[in-house]
Amino acid sequence: MEKVQVENVKKIFFSRNKQVIALKDISFTVGKNEFITIVGPSGCGKTTLLRIIAGLIPPTMGEIKILREDPEKPLTAMVFQEQSVFPWLTVYENVEYGLKLRKLPKKLRQEKVEYYLKVTGLLDFARAYPKELSGGMKQRVAVARAFAVEPEVLLLDEPFGALDEQTRQVLQQELLKIWEEKKITSLFITHSIDEAIFLGDKVLVLSARPGTVKAILEVNLPRPRDLIAVRKSDEYKVLFEKIFTLLRN
């Protein structure tokens, strides 16, 4: 079942007497419960594409279709590249924020918040404020908040890009653990080929600007995944070389 359809999307930004074509003729589909990772050179329009899918900016041409199955759920939720937690709210209140907007009963909100705090390792920090947390823990809060509203589609824009390698690997594993249980259709932008292969069911490779789809590669690695085992596999080595070659060219 196709959950997301991106059809002939083009995006042009206008500035004074100039125009910049960020995306051109972007078409692809995302199946229900699929985890799609997106890689491409800097400036190729990855973030622009995600913001168009999220409905934050309109395409210049083309269309985005998202199959809505539960009208009570938000259509999309987004985890941004920069830390986007609310500094005036506690960890608990940050994760609860979207649930309060949905006007869910207090008891149900509490159950959901405590569950996502537990699976992201934040339960002991529920009453802490973001200023008391490390960068990795702040991104944990952002991920927990996005998953908590259980959107139709989850969009993640390089959420671990600014973190050190060890923290990044821990959060990758935690993200997959939650996703494998909830199976929310997800699109994840990254600059890391390693991360794209480890997380994704498919890797979508974009060209340099204007961004176009160069390739969509299947990741035939069984789930649940272990990072060390994935890196040792022949499938990983073949995919890494293919993606690296596409990006280099």
C-alpha cells in the first residue's frame, strides 16, 4: 500500500531578480510502514523536500499525496536538524505537548508520555529542563515528542547530525527499536551513507542541485538490525560502494 506519493515535484525559490531551482521532477512513493532514508550532496534540496511533504512550504509544481487512515492522528510530525525542544517546558511537558494539542484525556497522555520517556531512556529526567540536558538527550526528547503523537508519517531531518559518533550510534539503535514496534511510515534525511543503510528499507539518492532522484536502492538486510553485524555483511559493502559512487559522480 502506498502511504506517500510524491509526483513531479519542483521547487523554485525567487530572490530579487534571480531564481534558484532547488528540486526538479521529484517522483517516488513510500509504502505503508516503510522507513526511507534520503541522501544527497549539500544543497541538493533534501530539507526542502521534507518541508514540502510536511506541508510547511508549497511546491512550485507537482503534488504530495498522503494516505490518511486515522483522522484523529496528525498527518505528519517532524524532527528538525537543529534542537527544537521548548526550553521553557520540562522533558515531560515537551513530550506531552502534541498530545495536549490533540486534546487527549489526561490519563492517556500520561500513559503515552511515560512509555516514550522509558523507551528513550528519559524517565529519570522527566522533570528536568532542556538546559540541564546534553545535546544527545535533547534530541531524544525531540524524537520522543514526534513519536508520541503517532503521526501518519514521521519526518526526520538529520536529527543526529550534530552528535558525536558514539551518541549517534546509540540513538540510531533506540530509534529503530521504537520504529520496529510502532511501524510508523518514516522519511529520514542524513549525510551519512552508513546511517542511511543501517536505518532504511530503501535509500533514496538525490543529485546535486537541482535535486533529482538518481536512484532508489533496496536495503535487503533483515530486521531487527545490529550495527556491527550490518557493517560486516556483504550487502552493506555493496550498497555503500553504490551510494558512494552515485554521490561522487
